Amino acid sequence: MPHSIAIHGHFYQPPRENPFTGEMPRERGAEPYHDYNEKITVECYQPNAEAGNFDRISFNIGPTLINWLAQYQPRTYARIVQADRVYQQTRGAGNAIAQSAHHTILPLARRRDKITQIAWGISSFRFRFQRQPRGLWLPEMAVDLPTLQILSEHGLSFTILSEEQVRGDLRMGSGPYRVRLPDGGYFAVFVRDRFLSNQLSFDMAHIADGRKWLEWNLRARNRLALIATDGETFGHHHRDGVRLLSDLLQPDAAGYEVVALTEYLRTHPPTIEIEVNERTAWSCSHGLARWDTGCGCTPGDSGWKPVLRSALDLLADEIDAIYQYETRRLLANPWRLIEHYIDVVLGKIQATTLVREMAAGSLTGAQLSRVAQLAQAQLHRQRMFSSCGWFFEQLDRPEPRYVVAQAMRAIQLVKQATEIDLGPNFHDALCAARCGPAPRPIGDPTIRTAADLYDEWKTKNYT
Ligand SMILES: [Zn+2]
């Protein structure tokens, strides 16, 4: 029996659009392109689509990125969607899987936010690929059992974790394996081959012949081997990556067969049970502190990270309390509106029409638009937990600026709807999030605390 190999690409870019205008800023370093999304499209998304690589890999594309592709790169977008459709038609299961909506670290999120992120990710997938997803990519592979339980309750069957995030009998290679859920049920987990994934991601320059490299390495592996890495590895991080990937995926490769995960799970139901190391991630196997209190993986002083997170947590509580209070007599179930609000983001329905459908009785025009504003505030409140905000060591980067701006947009909408201004307290809370001193080689000297990021947006007259 030939060895099986699955190559999974996680395609994603940190969102950077201005929440007040919806526009992507011109980005330094992306020249001659307007921004990095454009640059990476030319280097990676488009050539991989044209080379037919999406036809054979397993992949997920972040909902925010695929939304951008649909809008600005319609041909590449259409080619990618077609790849999944053809795979589905010829093999009985598509090769795309879903991703939760905003790259939130789900184990750090409260239960309600986990549900929203997962429900929105599934709705986005269904809108793009016109079918129900079977698997879901967890941002940073950050995992805990309550998150897997919610995935299962939403009709999903599997996710991907890295070798160092699980323990138990791994003799079936990349699996899939069974993980026992809190309610007694099971969820399937594919286990990423760390060695092969890392070698392809970080050492591609030393792989002269991809097929030989893979055939050689597969000799010592059992059944399925799963390589999972950032999709941008192929063409953006490594110029030669598109060609190498095409080569690895050639159907006439004698030594192995290329499979996609959903398809493989159907024919290889998991039998061995393993355990998950909860609150770990593929980028940080020791825990989730990188996105919370800070960890040694980023140099310098991470003291700003927990302060920024708790300021946003507090703000989220206030926004939720106002939302529930204001909608208490107007909506039958305020959280049901939020679960469906992704349809507004996707352009499927007008916000006020959706509110009317979810209303407990007939609402006035003013009530409809007020509830719609508060629901839109919930969208920005979700976006302010994008994990990219905490990923790097520096506070004065586009990603922390982005999460602060999303918070400010949510505050602005709440104020427009209710005249309650959550801004001053939020600003005060941000004052304690201080930039560390060194190492900040490209640091901006005018940014000393997260409150300076707030003031920066304010001076641009957005609020
Ligand atoms: Zn770490």
C-alpha cells in the first residue's frame, strides 16, 4: 500500500483595514503594490491557483482574507472556490475546511465568543463554498476541550493539531485519532508531522528534489503523514515554493498518494484515542501566554499584553451589558441576532431587515437602526480580539493599532446608538499598557502606551 500524504495550507493575513473607512492602508514594504494582500496575491495566491495547487492540497482560507480576495482578486478567488467544487465532485468530499472568523485565540475567549467565532466561520465557509464544512482550522491551533465540544455541536468532525499538542499512542502517524469530549462524545484530530512541516516551511532552500525528499522521509512513517503550514510558505516566504509544491502534488508520484483530510477521514475513521494538551498552540507549545501575559518567544518587555487584553475584556463586558439592556424588549433572543449578523457582513442581507426578522414585535425605524448599530458594534467587538494584536513583541505595530481601532469603532457605534461614551474609561485603561524599552529597533518614539495608539486614531478625526 502506498504511503498517504496530505499537505494542508493555512492561508491567512492579519486584517489591517481601517474600521472607520473600511479601506486597506498603503503599506510600506509592499511596493510596487498597494499593500501586502496585493503583494502576496501576486507571489502566492494567484500562482498557486493558476498552477492547480489548490486542486490537490487541503486548505483553509481565513474568512477575512477570502472576503478580500472575493472583492479585489475575483479571478483568483473563483479559481480557489472551483478547486474545492471539483474535488467534491470527483472525490466525494471537498478539500477546503473552515476557519473561525477573526483569528481569535479561542481558549482565551469566553464561551459566547467561541460560539460566535465558530458559527461565523461556518457561515462564511458555506457562503463561499456552497456546502457544509467538515473540518475547522483553529487559529494558531490553540485548543481546549470546550472549543472542540462547540465544534462538534456545530456539526464539525475534525481539526488539526500539532504533534507536541497531543499525547498518547501515535503509531498511526498523522491519524486521524479520537479525542474524548466533555459530553462523552468523540472528535477527530489529525496530528501534524512537525518535522516534515518545519523542514518544508523553514528549510525549503535545502530541498533540491521535493519528491525524493518526501519519498525518503515517508519510508519511516506509517499510513498518513500530514504536512500543515502557512499557505504563504509557497511563493511568498519561498519564491520557489509554488513550483516545489506542484512537484510534490504530481499525480504520477510513484511512492505515495496525495489525499485531502475530509476525504481521508471518511475512509479511515479514527480508532485510537489520544489526549489533547489543552491551552497550547502550534506556535507556542508551552501555553497561550504569548497572547495574554507574554512569553519568552517574543523578546523584550511584554508587560503591555495583559493590560491591553484586560482593557478589551472590560470593554467587551460593557458593550455586551449595554447591548442586552437596550435590546431586552425588542429582540426575542439578542444573541441569535449576533449569530446571524455575519450575513450582513457577507452582504446577504441588510442590517435593518435582519433586525426586523429577529424582532420580538414590530419596531419603529429608529429602534431598527439603533439595534442595527449595536449589532454592528458587536462585530467590531469581535474583531478587537484578533490574535495578531498580541503576536509580536512590539506595541507600536499595525496589529495592536488594529485592535485598538476596532475597539474605538465599537465605542463610536455604542455612543451613536445610546449616547453612552465608553471611550474615556477605555482610554484610561490603555495608559497602563506601556511599550518596553529595548529591543525596539524600528520603534516609534511617539508611542509610549496603548493610549497613544488611541490618541493617534483620534487625531485623525475618526471619532
Ligand atoms: Zn511562547
